Amino acid sequence: MNGLLNVSEGFFLALHGMVILAKAAPRKVRVKALAEELKASEAHLAKVFQRLHKSGLVDSGRGPTGGYNLSGQPEEISFLDIYEVIESKVNLEICPFGKSECMYDVCILDKAIFELSQNIYNTFSNLRLSDYVNQGD
């Protein structure tokens, strides 16, 4: 069974991993520990966190005291920030089905899908890592 809104495994790992880092701040967390907690592939998680590091959302360190930590405060990092690093920048002006031309003169979904997309965008933009730091404790 499929949900109506699906996100990639990469975004799932990035989002949940970033919440773990926010909860652990200021100490660093190793990829191995993240992979164990998220029950994920260490290799896949390492690639996800390399992208987050390259974007500037996380800092990394090597050696015995190495690992990842947030480069900013949890209240400064939105779900949209993380989504756009992993997936790509969101463009609300394009067809949500990825079509360059519509087969109809007027979109059969009219404004409904575009409004829904805007609502999801706004929600992701407003949700912050800090909203989840104390959840599940």
C-alpha cells in the first residue's frame, strides 16, 4: 500500500538523522551510531550526511572525537532546508506531474494541486528541528 505523500529514503534518513544530532548537541555523533539507531545502511547514511555537510547544515570531524553535529541552531534549520539538500530546490511554478505541456487546455486539477503543494511547502518551511528535540524522550 502506498501513502499519498511519499518521500525518499534519503530524505527520511537526513531528517531523522538531523533530529538525532539536534538532540545530541553539542556532542558529535558518528555515522555508525546513526545507522544503528535508524536501522539503516551505514554507507547510504554516510552519503546522505556528506551532502548535508557539503550544504553547510552539518559539521564533521575525523578521528577519535569525530562525527557529525549541527552547524547551526535547531530552530534555524527547517525541514525544507533538509528536503532541498537531499531532493532538490522546490519549484512551485511547474506541473506537479513533471509535464512540460498539458494535454488539456486547462489543467483538470485546476488550483487544487498547486494549493496543496504550496501548503506542503509552507509546512516544511515552518517545521524546525527544534520542534522535535524533546519528542520521544
